[in-house]
Amino acid sequence: MTGTDRYRTEHDMLGDVAVPADAYYGAHTVRAVVNFPLTGETVAARPHLIAALAAVKHAAALANAEVGALDGTLASAIAGACAELRKGALREEFVVDLIQGGAGTSTNMNANEVIANRALELLGHSRGQYADLHPLDHVNLGQSTNDVYPTAVKLALDAHIAELLAALACLREAFTAKAAEFADVLKMGRTQLQDAVPMTLGQEFGAFAATLAEDEERLAEARVLLHELNLGGTAIGTGLNARPGYRERAMEHLRRLTGIPTLVSAPDLIEATQDVGV
């Protein structure tokens, strides 16, 4: 393979960008990698976030098709690409740094470009042929980083909390079992780093279990707040550039795709966009 064959040329508002020929990401992602070499840890290390971004883009494509904003064939290709990402495909293509300027714009564009190029392949086109399906005009249609990224982060956090709750429940049950096992084992209770008064080892483990139970309750409460989303608010919460009916349909599809029936639109999308609604 020659040096020329190893790259394809893409164009953005700043000019031409050399993109690795086999990459599913595009010009914006390449620029972001150069501009934000901050931690050395990429979005690829966060599979829940990638899956959440794909779910948002999937829901958006279906909703845009239903309100007449997006051709059905393009929507199907985008949905197909998103379904693959949600199953774990192409994670290595998310090469932007986890920490970056721009409120997550580079992560959003990394997702847009990967989805667009995979969708192009599903349509029989080559990567980078954006005249047929564009990362912004089609994949990001009716969206902004300011509603996509907070929504995806909340969904990713919800997935992590679900895993954490399962682990905490397992640990709490183990502590509860030890509380019963050690019910008759005497020890000294301590306060101010000194021996104080007697207690049982079972009481100590029972207290550990009670603490974890309280933490589980707090996490469950946090999940309720995470289910309030600003998707459809676009840049500042007004919904500018999204078709009428898009937000409601996108939320309906997102509930179905994620299996989370309690996802709701924030009552005030401007407020939710300002403070992420939590």
C-alpha cells in the first residue's frame, strides 16, 4: 500500500484533512485528536457511553424519518450502523480523548462520523462519500451536542449504576450473612481510635450491611433524576432546527431501545440544558 493509498482526503471548513483510509471516523475526529491530547485515554475505554450515543442516534434517525425530515433508506442505514455499535462493534474507532474542549462536541462528531461511514457501507458506498449520507446533515439531524451528549452520559451512568447496585447487593448480602455468623463473637468497640465498650462482631458486620443498603437507596434515587432528559432541546433547549413531533418520537424510540420505560423529557428543556437536569 502506497502512502497515498493509506489515506483519504476529507474536507471541512478549515480545509483538507488526511484521514486513514481504513478509518470509520473522519475529519473532525482527526482534528480533535490533534487538538486535545490531554489524558491518553480515549472514548473507546467507555463502552457504555458509546452504546448510549448509538442509542440516541438510532432513536433520532427513526424519529426524523417519521416526521419527514430524513429519507427512510438513510434512516434505516443509520439505524443499522447504530445497532452494530450498540452490540460492541467499532469501539476502537472512538479515538478522541475523554477530556476535551467544547462540551463533548468532539465525542459527538466522532460518533456521527463512525455511524455515517458504517451506514454508507451498508448502502453500498465507500467511506467518506458524504454527498450520499452526511455525519451532520443526516446522522446529527435535529440534534446538538448540547442535547445528545448529556442524554448519552446519563444513559451511560444509568448502566454503570445498575452494575454497581448489583455488586453492592451482593456485598450487602455477604455482610448480612456474616452478621448472623458472628452474632456471638465478642469484641471491643472503638471510638476516637481507642477501645471503648463491648459489642459483637456480628453487630459490626450488620452495620456495614445497613450502610450499603442506604447507599443503594441513594443510588436508586439518583437513577430517577438521570432518567429526565433534554433530548430534542437541541443547542439551548428551545428545540430550534428539530421538526415538530421529533422530540416525542425520539423519546419513545429511546425508551424502547434502552429498555428503560421511565425515560422522560425534562419539563423545562432550557433549564435542563443549562444544568443537565440533575
